[in-house]
Amino acid sequence: MEWSERGLILGLKKHGETSVILELMTRGHGRHLGVVRGGRSKTMQPVLQPGNEVAAVWRARLEEHLGLYAVEPAALRTDLLLSSPQGLHGIGLLGALLRLLPERDPHPGLFDRAQVLLSQLTTPLAPALFVHFELALLAELGFGLDLDECAATGTRENLVYVSPKSARAVSRDAGAPWAAKLLPLPDFLLAPPGAPVSREKICEGFRLTEFFFARDVFGPRGLKPPDARAAFIASF
């Protein structure tokens, strides 16, 4: 078995005296692990850092084997990302979120979003992009929010709430009697990513995704939210 792809480095751990087990997120093969022989050498250490992108070739005798990686640098971002707390915690958060996906399960849309996010991770756009990324991840895990129209009336105007029960949007008028029980829906989530967003609205977005992650993902798996999430939110 053999394939070649570009991959985003999520993490690695020591393997034997000189090798590492490398964890990549690839477009066509999902989150995929493999051994890099000599990965702890002085030459490879700067390359095999979370946040970097590599051109990888994976080989194994059988598909279910761990296999071996041969990697070459493709985009080295570590120095830039580690230069700010936002970049540092953002790398950790991105890796923690992508590890919620099953191994070797392709999610090309999330891979593309992760690349965009990494390219903007030290900019003011990153926090809003992260909220959009978390929404996309919830959808890929089978717990997507329906924010297209009001759950009660079908209108697409004045959507300002989300029902915690149905995960569907609710308009201002329809939700007014139950506003205290509904979750705020920040308006930037209804627009394409890229526009400036206030910190208050971004925090609303993170609280929204946190509710559904806690209920549908972390809770059932017996997990806690990653520490990097709170650290990232505090960093911008």
C-alpha cells in the first residue's frame, strides 16, 4: 500500500530511540498516523512541528498497518505561529478539535478550512474563522446546526437565536417569549467568513458552539473541552 499527499502536522510522539509517530491531517486520507524513521534528528525536528505542512508518502504492507512516512517540508509556519500566544494556542486547539474525527476518515472540506485557518492564525480574522471551523466540525460529526431559517416560521429574516433542543435558528419575533431559554446567534455566523467581528460577538459564537460540543460530543465521550480552547479565547 502506498499513497502521497500534503498533510498538516497535528502532533507527534517518540517511537524507539530515533523515530517518531507522526499525526497528519490529509485531504484524501483524513487524520492519519505513521512512523518517521530518524524523525528525532536535528534535521527533521524543525520540520516535524505542529502547524507545519509536509509532502508525505505513506507506505505499508497492509492498509491496516501503522506504516511508514517519508516527508519533505512544504510550508513551515512554526516560527510565525509560535511568535504570538494566539498562534501558539490556536495550533493546540486545531489539533485537539481534529482529533475528534475518526482516524483515516476523509474530511476534505475540513482540511481546506484548516489550511485557511492556519494561514490566518496570527491575524485578527482567526477567532471568527475558528468559530466557523467549529460549526463545520460539528456538522462533520453529525451534529450540525441549521441556521438557514427560523424553526418556527420558516422566515430567513432577523434570525437572532438558536434553539438548544433542535439546534435550529429562531427569529427575533418567534423567539421573544422564550428568549431567556434560547442561545444567542451572532450575526457574523450568517455571513461568509472574512469580515471584521467584535470580540463580544466572537465570544457569543464560542459559547454557542461550546454548548453543542459539550452536549453532543464531549459529554457522550466522557471528555472535557481542551485546555487550548480557553487559552485561545483568552489570547485575542
